[in-house]
Amino acid sequence: MRLVFSRRSVLLHFFVLMWASGLAIAGGAALQGTSVADGHFYPPTIVFMTDFGVVDDSVAICRGVMYSIMPEVRIVDLSHQVTPFSISDGARFLYGATPYYPAGTVFVVVIDPGVGSTRKAVIVKSKRGQYFVLPDNGLMTLVQDRDGLQGAREITNPAWMIGAKLSSTFHGRDIFSPAGGHIARGDDWTQVGPEIALPSVVRLDLKPAQVDAHGLSGEIIATDGPFGNLVTNISSEQFLGLGYSRGDKVAVSMAGHNMSIPFVKTFSDVPLNEPLMYIDSRGRLGLAVNQGSFAAKFGIKPPQPIVIPPAEKK
């Protein structure tokens, strides 16, 4: 069958398409964190992190709450296997992930050993334009030090919560998830509750690594996921300032061990099951065993002090 289109019908079709595209662009621009620069619609993004694990329904319930408020939202699971109650691990993961997400991204974080207590539930906005919906317990410390904070508000508005009677133990469902959904939907975050003075936002008491004439004193702060690599608070600049080069043996004192470990580029630069020292993907000094667990092999459980002397002059 041959189809015949008049000039008038073609023009009418064209203008209808243009009108519809205009509505899509206008609607997309109204949504928090969307982009239409390349002609595509991008829904807002929530990055979700908890210490809930994935055995029960807690994560799925929280995601359902967020979807019910903003069905078009994209939810990225940063991790739900954070060490239970470890605010420092949560702060560390936020610090590592946030640079890779754009302004307007909403981070919903529920690592909340003080749930139901007097600690505040807050929304914090960084100077990078990202939003953080979380308990005010120190989770923002590392992001604050790097990116700075633009503002903070306590979540007190019942319209931004769910449930006739809020649970005293599941604020992830009742407070943080709905508040994150409202932010992602583009609701005015100043309506969530009263402003908090930025100096009063809770911070972790983290001791930075120290360098003096005797060398470098730092801390093993965590293990790297399932591999058992040791994560330290020593930056690559601090370590390299001691005068070491790749291929050198480094004297290390930690957790009752005095060791000499090669400083190398990557794991396979030493034989199988041998220890090594390297700069990890976050720019910190790390210790590992090639295809093994440093923590298990040497019985080291963070936190532990670590001391490294200056390199001997060649």
C-alpha cells in the first residue's frame, strides 16, 4: 500500500514533535540533577549506602520508599556491606566516591549506631552542589575537609517523613529515604527543617599521619574489601617524601611486627604470597600480599599504628 502525505500533514507532524520535545526538555530541566545537553533525558541520581547487608528486606524497603516519591530516580548502590556501625568506613567510602558524581547527586547514607538517640537527622549540601541525607555523626568529615560545606539543615518536617508513628530503629525507611526522594524530586530542601550552623556539624576525631625527623607515624585504618589489603591514612606525598623509590625495601613497624617490605607498583611485582607496599587507587599507602590477605597472614586488625623511618641515603 502506498502512503501519500500532504505538505500540510508533514508540517503539522513536525510541529507536534517539536512541541513534545519542548515539553520533555522543560520537564527534564525541572528535575534535580538532569541533563539534556546531548538531547537525552537523564533522571536524578541517588547514591545509597548502608551497613544493612543484603540478607533481609531493609535495603529493598528503603529503595521502595525513594521510588514511591520519585519513580524516575536512578538509585546507585554504593555499598550495603559497610562494616557494621563503622562511621569511619562510611566517611572513607563517601570520600572516595563523591568526586565521580556530578552536582545535584543525592547521597543517602544510613550508618547509624545512634539511631533513636538525640543525634540529628540532617541534609548537608557541599560546595560541589551535592546533597547528603544522613545522621549527623561524623560521616561528612572527609568530604567536608576536601569539598567544603555550603549549608546544613535538620530533618524535622513531618511532610518529608513517612509513617504515622516513626520507628525508633528504622530511620533509614522513615526519615532518610523519604528525605532523599524529596531532594531528588527537586523539592526545596530548605523546607526540610531548621538551618544548622556549619561549625556544629559533627566531625570524627581523626588524627592525621605525622612526619618528623624520625620518620612517619600513621595508622592502619581499614582493610580493603574481601582481599585483606591494609589501608593507611598515609598519603602518597607523605610517604614519597621519606625518600623511597619503587624497588626499595621499606622498614615498617606495626602491630608488634618489624618487617622489611618491597615498595612496588603493583601486586604481581613480587612473588606469589609475598608481601608488598604500594600506592593504592585512592592515593594512599597500602600493604598487600600478592593473591593473599595481608591482614590474615600477619594477624593484623585495624586500627593499628604504623611507623616508617626515612629512607637511608644512597
